Amino acid sequence: MSQLLFMVIFSEMAVIMVLSFKTPFRKLVIMGLDRLKQGRGPVVVKTVAGTVFVVMMSSLYSVMVTKLVAGGTLFLALMIDRLHHYIKELRIRRKSMDALGKQVDLDKVKALEEEVTPLRGKLKQLVSDIKTNTKQISAAEVNSVALRKQSEGLLLE
């Protein structure tokens, strides 16, 4: 009977190790624990609890050893439950933080777009000013060339 208890303890320790470190099996264990805690899960838990109770009752002759092992089993089961809860809570909080970060980014983008709109208007105005100034400069150059030719003609006369 103690072999069964030690097998339960070692399997609980393995689940704790899988939950403690980010491995590919972690998602599978979390999904399994989710299903265990919902729906048919309580029936399975009650069955396991009943089995542990029967094993404990059948080994009354070694109460001291069984008490120590059962306490360890219950402690490890509690650790598994809390680890599962904290990992799920951490995942939910990360998702909410990501959503909040995206919202902040959207607010920044809107503010920057509001700043860009008047600057685009100023840019269009400056481009049109450059075009008019370029036309005036080219007209002045043409006028300057014409005056130069006229002055050369007057000098020749």
C-alpha cells in the first residue's frame, strides 16, 4: 500500500515540476487540470479521495508512517492547485496588460495624427509658396536676360 502512496506523491511532484517551469507539457497539464476541476472533474477527485481514504484505513497498523505520507500528499495536492491558479491568473493579467498597452498605443497614434494634420496643411502651403517663388524667380531671370540684351543693343548703337 505504501508503494501506491509513494506513486501518488511522485506523480504529484512531477506535476508540480511541470507547472513550475515553462515546458511544452505545461499547457497540456493546465488544460488537464482545468478539465479536472470542471464538469466530471469533481467526480474523479472524489473517487481519488475515496481511494486515498481506503488506503489510509487499510494501513492503520502503520499510522505514523501513513500520517506523514498522507500529509505530504495533501500538501503537494494543495501546491498543485495553487500553482495552477497562479499561472492562470498570470496569463489573464498578461492579456489585460497587453490590451491596455495596445489601447495606450492607439491613444498615442491618435494624438500624433492630430499633430500631423496641421503640419500637412503647413507643408502644402509651403510647397505652394515655393512654386510661386520659383515662378517669380524664373520670370525675373527672363526679364533680366531681356534687359541685358536691350542694354547690349543700346551700347552697340
